[in-house]
Amino acid sequence: MTIDEFSNGFDILVDSYRRFKDFDDRMALDSIEFSEYEKSIHLTNAQDTIIKEIYDGNYVPISFESNELARRELSNLVKDKTYTSQSESSTIPDTFKHYTYKLGDDCWFVVLEQVVLSSTNACYNNKVLMVCPTTHDEYNIVKGNPFKGPNDRRVLRLDIGDSVELISKYDIAKYYMRYLSKPEPIILCELESNKLSINGVSSPQTCKLSSLLHQEILERAVKAALSTRVINTKNNGK
């Protein structure tokens, strides 16, 4: 949908709720109108919620990438990033090699990650290993286990704030990550003149996700907007 289609569609759906009275306060609905900024807020929030539901498998009874539809719905958010290894750094007292990488501001969910090793041993130099995310408690339990800890087949990953720490038996040359990026907001009007922004963006832009999701985002946004306004109206009348 274009910006105008989102805005006009929002107004049409609000009007349809007035006529069919899907909410329980007709007088409150009749007096409701939404500015372009309010529409943008609700559309962006609906978009973010739907993405998380698809990733978790709560949007439909399938999870992200479990079928072709799920892959297409979020395909525009999939990005790649390759890190070259930095010097080792860690306060964890063990014999493994620790590498810390700062994630990009747009990184939401990691969907694939691998490392390329660097070694004087030809058997391990340039070898590709999988990366397995783990918790700090779990790492404390498995780090001494040759089968579950860092080994010849895998590297472990710990999450620390906006960074990840990779723990490896060998030197790491590169860290490759494929992830779902944070979606850009849906903004229906120029906000800069009013010193407003949504997620740091002030210029008008439509939804960057697959068009498969546009109508659901619109409907979800309108329902959330109306629910909030009707609740506020009832509370004010008490």
C-alpha cells in the first residue's frame, strides 16, 4: 500500500466500525478521529507486533520459515553481516578464546550464524563451524564437557547487552550472521516541522514489508487505535 492508501484505508475502517458497532460505545466511536501522526504510531506498533508474532509462530500456527508463506512475509527484513575478528577479551576464567562483537542497531533476531577459523593447523584453518546460542548458566555447566562445550564442531554464543560473545576452542577469523532487521516505521505525513519522529524517522514512508501483510497491519492498527480511544473516553466519563 502507498501512504495515501494506508491513510484512506484507516479512515474507512474507522468509519465501518462506527456503522457496524464492533465496540460497545456508539457515542464514543461517533466522536473519534485520528491525526496522521496517531495513525502512523498505531500502524508502526501493529507492524512490529505482527513481525514478532510471525517469528515466534503466534501469528499463525507456523513459525518463521516453516513454509513458503512465512518466508515471503518477512523476507524483506533478512540481512547479512560479516565481522572480522577483534582481539580476544573476556573476564570469564577459562581456557577458551573469547571474541566480542557489537550488533548493529537494526538487529532484532539472529536466524543463521557461522564462524571461519584461523589456525596454523591446516585441518582447522578456514574451517567453518556452526554457532550455538546458550545461556550463562548453561555455559557454566557445559564448558568442561568435550561434547557440549566449545569443540571441533561448534562455537558457543553468549548475549551481552547489544553485543554477542563467541567462545571458541580455536582462533576465529570471521563471524557471519544473517538476521531479521528491525522494520522501518510507517509514517503518513511529514513530522519534522512539528519536532516529532517515530523511531528516529520524520519523513513520510510506507511499509517496507511484503504487501501480503499490509491489510493485516492496517486492520490491527485500527482496532488498537479504537480500543485505546474508547477506553479513554469511558474513563473520562466516570
